[in-house]
Amino acid sequence: MPLWIATTLAAALLQTWRTALQQKLRGQLSVNAAGVVRYLYGVPVGMLLLGLYAAIFGLVPPPPSWGFLAFAAAGGLMQILGTNLLIMAFGARGFAVGTAYAKTEAVQGAILALILLNEQLSSLAWIGIAVGVCGVLYLSLAGKKLTPAELLRATLQPAALCGLGAGGFFALTSILVKSANLELSHPDPVLRALVTLVFTNILQTLMQGSWLAWREPEQLRAVFATWRSSAPVGALSACGSACWFSGFALAPVAMVRALGQTEIIFTLLFSRFYLKESLKRSEVAGSVIVVAGVVLVLLGR
């Protein structure tokens, strides 16, 4: 199995696990505080991963350039904004539609990568991305019983617009993270990915942490007070991001984002085997569509 496929599948699984743990923080932390938790507690884990990788393979991490820092800061900011928009979509009416539209990040990422990075994909890969997104949209909206007219009206609601915006920011995050990676002068793409992870998490902690200290000082104290439940979230976030960043370094952004749609399948499996919830026929059908899209993407590779 190619390394980029293994790291992307691991990223999707770790992200699902992190999201499950992060549910416990609801009601304890604000939107921005929950974001700071991911980055603050992720920094030491990222440093540990970088140190272990460098020691095992006898490598010396490359020094950061100003161009690298600029791309890392921009990518970190895009991720913060995308996460906040996604949470805003959760809180608005029609949140199911908003969440579904956020999943268009695979298509948005493919288009942006073509324009900004000149990443070319085969026709089969494009079809696979479209099929996968359709499967994710079907899963996200299954059981909502929306008529075409209702879906069209929902598309114009704030939740849907927040979802589309979130997908766009996440797609931009992928592009900027890959650009930061390419700014580092070292032949090992995984080492570059881990360096990018550490610096991005540090910059995100400074950016969102400063905002928290200014606007929500009581929440900054809560970030440290909840360390027992917050630290595992940060650790999983760092491990998941290490896999995402490695995937972006090893393969085209669109391919990684398309394969990453398997996250929704991991969510269903978690629901079935961990929470002991039964799967609906529509969920099985949607999962088959997502898998079919992923297969087409991989064949198109």
C-alpha cells in the first residue's frame, strides 16, 4: 500500500476518534477555547513525533524560512476560520445542510489545487471525487426528507453558506500546508510535514490563544483547568494532522482529500460497534457510494 494512502486513512480514523472525544468538552469550553485545546496540547505531541522520526532515521530537521512561516501561519489561520464556520453551521437552523456542504471541500480542494498548484488529475479521478462527494452529501442528508425545493431553500440559509465557507477554508488549508512543506529544503517529505505540523500548531496557539486572552480570559483559564480531558484531544489532533500533512506532502491535495472522505465511514463504524447503534439502509447505501468514489479516485491515480 502506498504510504500516502496509509497516512490518509490513519488521518481520517484519528480525526473521527478526536471528534468523539471532543464531544465531552461541549458545555465546558467556548468555540475558540476548544480550538486552542487542539493546538496547545498538540504542540508537545508534534515535537515528540518530530524528534522520534528524526532520531530513528538519523535526520536533521531543516530550518524554517520566512516563506515557510508565512504559508504555515496562513494555513493555520484558514483552519481556525474553517473550524469556527463549521461550528457556526452546527448552531444555525438547517445545520444538516451546512454540514453536508462543508464536505464539498474535496471538490473545492481539487479545483484550488489545479489553479494554484497546477495539480493535474485524470478524468476518472475527477469522476471519483464527484461520486464521493455525492455519497457524503447523501449520508449527511439521509433521513431529512427534504424535497428539491426545500433543499434549494436550505442552500441559501446561513448554515449552508457557513458550510460552504468552511469547506473552502479547509481546502485552502490543504493548499497552504503543502506550500509550506515545499518551502523547506530537505529531501524527506515526511520530515518536512512534521516540521510544518509543529510550527503551524505553535502559530495557531499564539493566534487563537491571543484572541482568547483578549476576548475570553475566563475561557483561557478553563483550557488549563480541563487538561485531563483536553490533552487527549490535542494529542489525537496532532497525530491526525501529522498524517494529513504527510499525505499532502506525498500526493496531490485532491487525492488526499478525496480518500479522506472515508472519515464519514469510520464515523458510522464507530457508531455501530462502539455506541452499538444500528445502521440504516440509507447509511449503508451512502457508504457504498463513498467507497465507489474512493475506488475510482485510486484507479484514476
